[in-house]
Amino acid sequence: MKKQKQQSQISEDKILEASWELLGEGGIEKFSMRRLANRLGIQAPSLYWYFQSKQNLYQRLANQVSKIILEEFHSEGDWKEQLTGLAGTVRSVLSRYPCSTQLMMMTLPHEPDIIRFTNRMMLCVESTPLEQEQKMQVITTFVNYVYYFVLDDYQHERNISAILKDQGMLRSEEMIRLLDSMSETEAGLFRRMYKSRLFELMGTDGAFEFGLKLILLGIEQVIKEQEK
């Protein structure tokens, strides 16, 4: 009777919500079905009534993210405007859900909303004169850029948090001393970039937009070459 009561107190939505909380607290490395069950106040086997495995849970979380992206993406216009709008939407949603980028990269398009999301990406370039194989490469390049940009920013923030926790402050003075001890050939350009604080541009809106612009210009150039 007690087991049935526990079973009725949880739902798929509650499991997904608790999963996001755990991912936000410890990252995907520390995520486990046992920790999730403890968070929900149930026995681990009860989770398998809803999800056959941790990978199955990951699939459902990625599907949830895909659904939110589709709900928030409303950009119209030509292929460049659509890809630009989609890039911003994907980045925004992934940034709000901890470890969602890793989940999207770890799962296969075997869920309905992941399929719809993939299909919507492909529709952005369907009107271009590119070959179907090239269109697939465009989408692969596009999504890899957005995913890795968000992932790199996420990891950068985690690294800074870890350093602050261990050392109490970022020891930029030590870094400058190290760079000054190295020759121009070894670290000259890196040193100038570091002292000019150019590395602080990593993860910014400007950096994201510039990288996206490079991709769009590259696609446009390929299209122009094919139309000659």
C-alpha cells in the first residue's frame, strides 16, 4: 500500500523537473537514477515505471528542450534570417536548462519533438539551391556551432567557479608573471590578447553573432559559386 502511495505521488513531469534540478546542482557527471530517486523521496526501482533507463530519461529531457525551442522560435524571412533567429532561440533555451547541450549531443532523434526540431532546422535551408547533401552539412555545421558555443561558455563558467572556490580569487597576477617569463615567440600574441582582455569576449553576444556571421557568409559564398 505504501509503495502504491509513493507511486501516485510522482509523475513524469515531476521526474523531469527534479532531473533538471540535479543537473543544475552537480552537472551530468554526478547525475544518477539513485540520486534522482532520493530527491523525489522514492525507491530507485519506482523510476523505471516511467523510464526504462537513464538514457531513456536523457532522451525525454532532450525532447522537452526541443519542444521548448520549437515553441519559442517564430522567425520568418529568408534562410539567413531563419537560421539567425533559430540560432538565438536555441542558444537561449540551452542556456536556461543545465547540461541540456550535453543531452542534445548524447541523444538520437528518436523522440517526436527532437524529430520536429531537426526537421525545422532543415526547412530553414530548403529554399536554397544547395544539394541535399550540402543542406545536411549546413545544418550539421550550424547546430555544432551553437551547441559548442553554449557548451564552451558553460564549461568556462564552471572552471571559474571551481577556481574561485579553491583559491578565493582569480590569480591574474600569477598568469601575467608566467606570460612575462615566456619569450615573444612562445607567447607574444597570447600575452597581448590576454593583457587586452580579449579572452573575456568568450561567450558574449558579440562573439556569438560574429561566429554565426562567418557561417552564414560561408553558406552564401557556396551558393554564389554554384549559381555562376
